[in-house]
Amino acid sequence: MLVEPETPVWTAVPAGLWPEVLERAQVHGVLPLLSDALRRAAPLNTVPSTVVRAAVDAESHTARRSLMFQAACAELASACATRNLPLIALKGIHLASAVYPSPGLRPMGDIDVLVPRPRAREAWEIARALGYVPVASTALDRELGTAHHFTPLRRGGVDLEIHWQLLPPALGLCGPDGHDQLFARAEPFTIRTVQVLGLAPNDLLLHLCAHAAHVHLLETRLSSVWDLAAVFGWCDRRGVTVNAGELWTRAERWGVAPGLALMLDLAQRYTDVTVPAPIRTVLTRIDIPPAVREAAEAHLDRPADGTVISTHLTSLFDAAIPWRTRLRLARDRAWLTGWRRPFQLAASYRRRWRQLTPTQRQQLRTFASGRNTLAGWLNKRTADPPTPRLRRG
């Protein structure tokens, strides 16, 4: 468990325990935060030099990678701006560039951006023009119908995910609120002199909680908890007050109220953040079973097999999905696997036909007309009289 930076407990840490502290900070993705805490609050002569060096190196490495990701995001945002395509920076790139005090404190593995669904293919084409290539084979039409982002793109050491929806549609989350309102509420910030949109504080809190709890089932460990502490600190520095009533209403509409309550409860337990009293009051409407809280704390204290925590969280979250959402999900599954499928196949065949060269089209016509080896063999087999077979008595 990480400690508050202001608490002078570093001198009480036995020398033999520091390797475990480093290992757990690495597992939880908070090693740069440990470096910052040591620099600001710990008397460095009481901390082994190897520990300080490892933490500082992690922060420097994170800062260098953040600069690389920021340059790539600024380039993409600038290219989208020339075509009047709105773009919201999500998760790591937004947190590192605007929310955390320093980009070196928030590691990230890729760039996540949100664009309007009708223009998602256009954003994909812009990224391809900038030199990004998909990491695997992809079918854009199928992904637009069943997923919430395209197959990741890669250029050099930068991975890019283009989203048109915040959360996977299979979860039934963030549907009724509408993503158009997300763009209307988004707030601008600057990356490398380029203006980029970021989620508003309420939307950012909801997305982080839903992503960590509902989507990844606490797989992201303590880093996701400290993200929430960073958001509250960011709001305090800007003098912004999170509207508790609006936060609760939107959480219910998105279907992420249980995840919001659990994640903010963990943030109070594992960080130095103080969740505002109005938010704590509305969160008491969600009853988190003690078994779920204990499983979450055990999972964070000693990350191991995630089966136990996954079972507890899934049962908690499934019970919170409204029955109307359940019906809509069942309808969507029937729509995708029922009579719509032949039309999807026909559209796929038509798209493939357009990608063929004239020579390939002629070869395919020849094959279909029967003037080829396989078709001729089949015709010959059909014309010849069948060979009689002896029947066993």
C-alpha cells in the first residue's frame, strides 16, 4: 500500500523491505509516483541509493515516452483539425498532459482518442496517411458494428486506438447519455502548442472508474486508483468543483454507479485524496457488499489470480444493469447474428470485388463460367454415367 507523501514513515521502512517496495510499485504501475514522493518528502539519506536510482530512472523513462506520445498525438490532432474533425484525447495521454503535475508521473502504453462515430473511418484514413499501420488484419465495417474502437494502429514505437464509443457496447454502458454530449462538454487543453479536447471532470471520473472496474476488473491495479486522486487534485488546482448530483445522475444513466462507488472508496483508502463530502453522501446509495470490498483490497494488496475479484465484481455490476438495457443488448445480438448477416456478407463480397484488379476479375469470371479446370472436371463428372457399386449382402 502506498503511503501519503507528507507522512514521515520512510525512516521506518527496513532496508530489506525496499526491494519488495520497488517490485510492487512496478507491478502497480506507480514507480514514477514513488520517485516523486521520495523526492518531495523523504530524507534521501534514509533510502537506499539503488531504490532512489531505480525510481528516478523510471520517472525519466516515462517522461521521455510521454514526450514521444505527446508529439504523435499533437500531429494527429493537427491533421484532424485541418478537416474540422473533433477529437478527444482519452485516458493516459490526457492524464499525463493535463491532469498530472508532470508528464513523467503517468506511464502510458498507447494513445487513445475519441471521434464521432459517423467520422470514425475518416479518422482511420487520416492516421493511415500519417504512416500508421494496423497491428493485425481488420474489417472496419464489422468493428464499427460490434466494437468500440478499431484495431490498434502502430507507427514506430507508438500505438494508436481510435474510439467512437467510450466503453465496449457489450457491457451496455454509456448508451442513453449519447456521445454527442461528451463533445459538447469537453474542455480544451494544449499539447505541443496544438489544442486538443479532453473529457470534462465528471465525464473523466466516470470513464476512469468504469474503465478500471467494469472493463478491466481492477486489472490496472493501483495506477487506476491514483488516476482518480490526480483528477481531484487537478480540479482543486483549477478551482473546479465536481457536481455530486450531476455525477450521480450520469453514473446511473451510464450504468456505472457501482464501479464509481467502489473506485472512489478505494481511492480514499489507498491515496491521500479526500473525496468531497457531497460525493461521499450520494455514493452511500450504492451498497457494496463487504465480500466485494475485501476481495478488491486483497487483489490490490497482493495481486495474484484475478478469478476471485472478477467473480465478485461481475456479480455486482451485472445486478446494476437496467432491464431495458438487457433487452437492448439481447436485441442487438439477435440483430447481428440473425437476418442481417447475409446482407453484411454481401457488402463484404462487394467491397472485395472492388479491390480486385481487372485481370483478377476476369479470372474470377472465367472460373465462375465453368471454363476452368475445376469447373470442367465437375461438369465431366456430372455428364459421365455413375459407376455401379456392389452392395454387401
